[in-house]
Amino acid sequence: MTNEANELRVPVPAESTIFIVGGTSGVGLEVARRFVRAGAQRIGLVGRNLERGEKAAQHIRTLAPGVWCLFAAADVNVPGEAVRVVAELTDSLGAADIVVNSTTGSFNPRLFHEMDPEDIPGVLVSQALGPINMCRAVLPAMRQRRGGVIVNIASDAAKHPTPGESVIGAAMAAIVMFSKTLAMEAKRDGIRVNAVTPSLIRDTGGFDRVMSEPFSAKLFEKASRLASLGVAEPGDVADLVLFLCSAQARRITGQVVSPNGGISAG
């Protein structure tokens, strides 16, 4: 879809090549399902686990006739790996019109004074660097073609101080500010960048992990009681991502939206 007024491209999911980082499970996999439901046929999944990734790609291919879904293994926290995986998927599927970064770390909330100082760099790297590296890797082709959509998934810890999430929150805030600033830089090339910041998400590995430890379970049980509209599920987040990637959201960029059921506002 082309905006004739200024010759900027507005990607339409059904006609787009879509890369989903962290697309082999949880929210990322549900995002892939929603894209297929919207008519998308070229989807690249990126993750670290080869077996899980191939299984996820096979599952997506079975959802509708003609769906071309490939998996590429990479650790996108490493800049060179992000560049490599984008080149690999581009060779097979074409350049990305839409990129969704749904990477998550494996660190549970912990009070800052109880953290091992050696763990701090790993938290920051595993949460924040992947989306930044992927954006840098896909940006040249999007700029050349005058259009694209990027959605980075972070968390509400980016905006609301939460005990036990000082370093996690710092990493999430980095993703949010990066997304907003990139949106301002890239808008002249027709590239839209938004962030989605859920809180709890049921039926995900992250939810099970935080609920398995007493400190984080107590923290998030309290948060869940504030979700008067219900704790978010993967489909809730995926539907929001799909909207932000659609032509209906063609005027939306640099925004941060929290599908949290009422846990927090703002």
C-alpha cells in the first residue's frame, strides 16, 4: 500500500514479509498466529533454540494454505548475529516490511542489594540489546524502500517502579526510549516504531517462572489483583501488535501502549 502524497509505503500485513524475534513461543508465537489469520504468508521466526524454532515454524505453516514460514537460529544480542539472521531471512523471504521484537530474559525480580554484581550486565544485555540490534539490521532496507513497521515488546517495568525490577526496569526503559527516539528519526522514511509494555501475561513461560519463586510470586499476585479487566493473555498482546502493524495504525508512531488489564495507568 502506497501513500501517494509523499510516496511513503504503508505495509499491509497480508502483503508483507514479517520477521518475529522471539517468535518460537509465548507472545511471539501468538503474534505469528495472528498474522497468519490476517492473511500474511511470509513469516520469519528468530530464536536461539533450533528444535523449538523448527517446531514453531512447522506449526505456523499448517495454519493456512500457502504460508511460507522459516526459522533462523541466532542470538540477536550479538550485533553480528542480528545482521546475519536478517540477511539469511531476507535471502529466502524478501526484505522485512514488519519486524516484531519479542525477546525476554530469564531473570526473576530480585531486590537490588541482593543481586550479584556480576549478573547486572547480563540482565541489561539480555533484555535491551536484542531489539536494538535487530532494528539496526533491518533499518537500511526499510529506509531504501520508504516504509516499514517495527514493534518492540518491553514491559510495564519501563514506566512504573516495581520492587525487585530495578535493573530489569532499566533495561525495559532503554527499549522504550530507544523506540520513541527511533520513531522520530525514522518517520521521514515512512518507518513507524512503537512499543508495547504488558505487565503480567498468563500462559507464558515468564509467568510460570515468576510465580515459582516466593518473592516474585507475592509481588505479582498483588499486581494481578489490580487487573480489574483481567490479567493479559498472549492473544491480548498479539492483537495489539497486529493493530499497530496494520494500515489502520498508519498515523501511529513513537507510542508506548500497556495492555495490562488496569494494573497501572500512564
